[in-house]
Amino acid sequence: MSGSDPDSYAALYRLRFTQRLPGELTELTGPVHGIVDLPLHVVWSGLRSFDLDRPRQRMSLYRTVLAEGQREGLCRYYLNHRLLLQLWPVLRSLIGRPVREAWEEAFPPLRVAAAEGDKQSALLSPEASAAEDPSEQTR
């Protein structure tokens, strides 16, 4: 495996995320409401406190933690399996392919959530989606 081979780089990158996965989704027992403060080793610039009751901040927290978090933090402090399943249909389009593939291969319920989310979004008008949280649109 050559270091400059794009396929080998992708495989190593994906392995990095696979090693962080919990054994089961139910191990993700993080909060569902309130403020979550991320440590510097997870987010080293920008926003470090996220309000889970605000949709955009919740999505941003999950995106950041999936990309940068370590297994211990994923499971105990930051992610919740119910929220992850709820957010997955949109979240999967905001994270990198290696992260998405690692999670979906390990946890088939995420694929189901993505498929159900696609069906739901096809039924929603753009106006309904935009009206989800008007306060977020002004920030």
C-alpha cells in the first residue's frame, strides 16, 4: 500500500473513524437538551458551546463530534443515540464520506433513518422545512 495511493489513503482515513465507533448505538448516552461544551481537542477554533435546543447548533455539534471526537466522548458526553437517528437523514449529507460509510455500515438503523428521512423530505414543501426554527434563520 503506497502512501500516495488515493485508495489506501481513503481506507486509512475510514479506519480512523471505524475505530472510534461504539459497540452499539445505545451506548451513545449523551444529553438531549441543554448546553454542551466541547474540549479543545475536539474543537480547536470557533464555537465551543452548543445549545442542543437550537437545531443548527445541535446539528453543528453532532457534525463536529462525529468528525473529531474520540470514542469515550462520543458515547458518554456528546452524542445521544435517539438524537443521532433523528438527525441522521440531514447530518449524513454534512459529514465526510468516510465518516458516513463507517457509521452506516456499523449501524444499519442509520441507513433506515436515512431512507425514511428521504421519504419525509420528499413530502415536505421547502416552506415547511424553512419554518422549522425561524429564530435560527436570523442568526
